[in-house]
Amino acid sequence: MSRIEARPVRIRVRANGPYVIEGGEMEIVDPEGRVLISERLPVALCRCGASARKPFCDGAHARVGFDGTCGTATPGSSGGPSRRG
């Protein structure tokens, strides 16, 4: 039996759009611990807050004029938390 090599999960930040998660196996879990299922792969997660399908993106960022400009922070810098979860 051959072993299938797992692909790393990659999270891509789209300009003025969602986080796009692609790659290997993953689970998206809500605050109550329920596993959420997306019918699309890769998975796009809302970061504008306007999606009617939260946490998934529904394209609302374009309608609301979301500005997703972000810098290039590194863990431990002032650009964000350094803890890993």
C-alpha cells in the first residue's frame, strides 16, 4: 500500500477579498465545536464581515467596498499576535 503525501494547507490573503484556504485536509469548526462544511474547494473565508454565509465568503466585499489593505507583519512584531493556535 502506498502512502499519499499530505499537502500543506496554504492560506492566501486576497487583495480586498477573503482568506482562501487550499491544500491538505482541514476542518473549520464553529464556536460550539461543530464542523462546518463548504461545498466549494478551495474554501474562501469572509474577512469583510458583510457575508450572509459567514464564515464563508459570498462576494459581499465587492458590494461594500471592503479595503483589505494589510502590511507584512511577522510573528512577534507589532502587526499581530505571536501565539500559535
